[in-house]
Amino acid sequence: MPAENRILASIPDHEKRALLPKLEGIVLRKPEVICETEQFSEYAYFPTGGLLSLLSVSEEGDLREIAAVTREGFIGPPILSDAASCPFQIVVRITGRAFRIRTRELLRACKELPGLQAALLEQTQEFVRRVCARVACHHSHTPIQRLSGWLLTVRRAIDADDFELTHETLALSLSLDRSIVTRAALELYNRRILSYHNGHVTIHDVRALQATACSCEQASSHGSDSELSPTRRDRTTATPRLS
Ligand SMILES: [Zn+2]
């Protein structure tokens, strides 16, 4: 059973059994666009790994990330209505596995499975709270605090200290100029907290990264970095690079 997605793991066992035949295991690969703005979303997605980015698109075509979705959440239609058009562009940022279900089947299942409906409503509420927290974060915390918090979110999503993230993705996710992201990453590198080379991030000191991060991203997660295995690396053998 798909226990890796927090929502699916939280519903009663008999509801999991009812839902299972409708779920299809897939791999979402970056930089796939799984839904365009204002288009009908044929599927809803329950990630079990990787990271998806929800982007708003301005009339001028500028992109701004509204939220990131990991295995703690889902991508799907408004649960309280039959509307299935997607208000965001949804892009795969980090490749990972997911379960998908046809949108109409999910809406039907919500009417039959109260545990599922409650879990999705709770997640929808959490999503709104996270979007509001992100706006507040943007105005209240420094780039290095925000970059640190976001990197911890990614680490938690994929259970790894090494991952691929381009400068462009970091800048878009944080709504910052690339030059500002570069300065913040350089500061983390100088503190020997991480390496960043050719779009590859390696976290060397998780505790220091946690100490640097603002609490916004961490508070918005149901997970905790302390739940993961210790990953602080031997500073004498690590070879941090930044480029
Ligand atoms: Zn913050």
C-alpha cells in the first residue's frame, strides 16, 4: 500500500483498500509540466518522492512559485467543488515517484470515503496556510535564512543530502534574483555548510543549516529533519565546492 505519501498513509485501512485499484504508480520526471494554467487536470497526484512546483503565470508570462508539493501533500482538484481546472502551472522540479488517480474518480471517492475527504480537506487548509506563511517569510526573513529553509524542505522531501537544483530553480522558488541567491549560497559555502557545483547541491552540515534557516518552511512541514538519520559529514574529508 502506498504508505509513503502522508495523506494516503493517514486514511483508514478499509478506505485504502477501496482506493488502491484506482491508483496508478508512475515516475514524474523533471522538467515535465503535468498541468498547464487553467487547464483541466485529468489526474490528481500523490507524490511519494521528488518535488513539484506550483507556479502562477502573469499576463506578461512571468513565473512565480506559489508552493512546493512533496510526499506530505497532493496535487488535485478543489475537493468542495466539481471544478477540475488547475489555477497553476505544475512542474516537476525533482524527479520522483507518485501515485496518480483520475480526477473524476478522486472526486467520486471523496463522496464515498469520509476519511479520505477529511484528509484532503485538512491538506487543502494546510496548503493555504503554507502559501500565507511563504508570503510573510518573503517580507520578514533574509535570503540566506530562506534559502536554508528551502534546502531543508528539499532534503526532507527526498531523504538525501545531494540533489540537483539549478540556479534558475532556486531563484524562482525563492522569488529572488539569481545574484542574491548566489551570494546566499556563497555564504553557506564559506561557513562549510554546503557545496554547490554545476547545479548539484551537497549539504555537509545539516545542524548548521537548521540553525541558519528561518522556521517558516520547517514549521509548515509535518516532518522533521531530526527524524532523518544524522548526515553531518566529516568536515576534514569533505571537499566543498561552489560554482
Ligand atoms: Zn521565513
